[in-house]
Amino acid sequence: MSAKAASPAALTWSEVVARRMVRHALDEPATDLGPVEIARALCGAHAQVLSAAELSIGRRIAGAARADVRRALWEERSLVKTFGPRGTIHLLATVDLPMWTGALSGLPSRRSSHPEGVRFTPEQTEEVIAAIGEALADSELTVDELTEAIAGRVGEWAVERTMEAFQDKWPRWRQLTSAAAHRGMLCFGADRQRKVTYTNPHRWLPGFRPAETKASLRALLTSYLYSYGPARPQHFAKWLGIPQRYAAAVFNELGDEVERVLLDSEPSWTLAGDTRTPSAPHRGVRLLPYFDAYIVAAQPREWLFPGPAAARALTPAGQAGNYPVLLLDGVVGGVWHQRRSGHRLDITVEPLRPLSKGQRRELDHEIELVGAVMEAATTVTVGTVTAGAHA
């Protein structure tokens, strides 16, 4: 990491919040960006709940609706649904898939939590991942269909129902779904009624193959710092789920491409020369869905979730995203919940401090925006959210 500047630039948290809101198209919806550009700006949109990803992306584009995100995903295939950072499901820009797979496939492997007899040996892992890629090369298969195809290629040992999962037992190969995705052998296909399907990303991006790991990690860190900087290696490590020492080595690889700054007197790093901020602090009310990238990837978390926000909107372990959040002036100031019935959304918003008249008007505008993106009529109640995390 570069440390040449005798007097590092000094940035305030308020300035950084304003900059991030602009770069995330949260200051106002973008008029010149589409779903692909927004997914890239977020470094991926979390999509464990697909409707949350549709809102994450759609609310950042002027006049967009969830149908636009679905079109980019399933018809244009300019987005791909796959396993991204930390092995969690994301929507990624298809054009960036070589970088993502190059970076994620080269990360240090975590020790398997599965007991002996359930976890695979390294040799078995290679055999099963190859079988997954072959089975999906020209098909979209449900879990059951893929299980049968793997058994036919490598044997019943790969599909024994011995993997503990959600008070059930899954076939052994499913412990490798994210690893297969990171190797570029698997991504999601369109749902078949209520069943998930998988396919091979070569069908999304002809000629696709993972890029070289070291260059991919440099490119991924560059994107992360643009969207979430200033940041420190431990922030990047937390986002990717890797050891801090490994993250620090990736920072060092950038050399003079990064610059040391002081964020409210705390040493942090940004891309070299990238120290400009908006001329005024961000002011406004925003509603973000489950696991929106702005609140999951951004740090320092204790500044983004100040005071009572941490107790209300984070898990006891400090995980962000389990509650949709209300942003007040760019930081978490409450939670909210939506209940859908047909074409109607009943929304409850729980601010952690009283809203001014101006903020209440802005909240009404946000409710309208959520309804437009989710293609639903809305009602709003300002009061206590009684639904639990991830409800």
C-alpha cells in the first residue's frame, strides 16, 4: 500500500456518506444507468430473496420496476444469479463473471464443517465439480435432476443424503454448490414453478472462463474501494469472508494505486487521487430492502448503525441485512417491513427517532417508489415492526 503522502487527505464521515450515497445512486435515482451498471456499482446485489435484489437495483433507476431487473436476468442475460461474496446468492453483471470467478475461486479455502464421511476429499471435490459442470453444460436442471445426473457420472457416493441441512438431509454434492459456482461451473437458471434450477454460466456468456486470480482480486478490490472506500483491509476481509492477513496482501498488491487517508482521524485507504466528496452533506429518507449492499458491505459498521440502530437492526453477532432499514441522512435510523397480498403492499416503518414533517413527506415519497418498483399499491403505518429478522 502506498504511504508516500506526507500529509494524508482528511475526510469526514459525513463527506464519505454523501459520496457513497451518490455512487450508489441513493442520492436520487439514476437516469443514465440500467440494471447492469447498478449491479456493478454495488459490487453485486444480494439475492437470497430475489424480490429484495429487484428492489435494491430497481429503486436506484429512475422509472424502473422489478420487471426490468427480471428482463436483464432471464431474457437479456446481462445479469447472472450465482453465488458471490461469502458464498451468498447475488445478482452480478454477466460481463464481470470472469473477474468474479477468477477472484472467488482463488480465495483461501475454509475448513469444511461437515464430519468425516460427509465432507469430500480434495480429489472427490474435483471429480464432483467437474461432473456438475458437465451435467449443466446444455441444461437447466432442478436439484433432483442434477442429483441424478451427478450419480450417473461419478457414482452414488456423491449424492448420499448425509448432509445436515434445515432439519433435513441433503445429497452430499450440495456442499459444493458455491464452490462450483466460484469455479465457473454453475449458476442459477430460471425457476421451474416453485423449484430452483441450475445451469452452466457458459450458456450466459459464450466463451466464458474464469480470469487469472491475482488480476481478478486486484480488480475486485478496486471496485470495492470505489464503491465503499475509504476502507481498511479488515473491511474488505469481512465482506469477502477471508483472513485479514490475506486481504492486507491484496491491498499491498495495488501499491501506488491506493492512497492512505484519514477518515475522522482513523487511517483508511482509497483509490489514489479519489478523495473528492460532494459539496454538501447528504440529507434525506431512504428505504432499503433485506441485505442491501450499501449496509452489508459498507464500513465502519458502528458509524453506519449509530447508537440504538445497532441494537435494533443488527443481529447479536453484528450481522447487517437481516432487517430492511430506514436511512436517515445516509445512516441507519430505523427498520421497516412489508407484507404482500396480491398486488398490495402493507408497509410498516419504525423510526428510531421522531420524523420531522419534511421527513414524513419524504417517507411517503419512498413508499410510492417502493410500490412502483415492486408493481404494487401501498399502504403505510408508522409504528413498531413486530416481524422478526428475515421475516
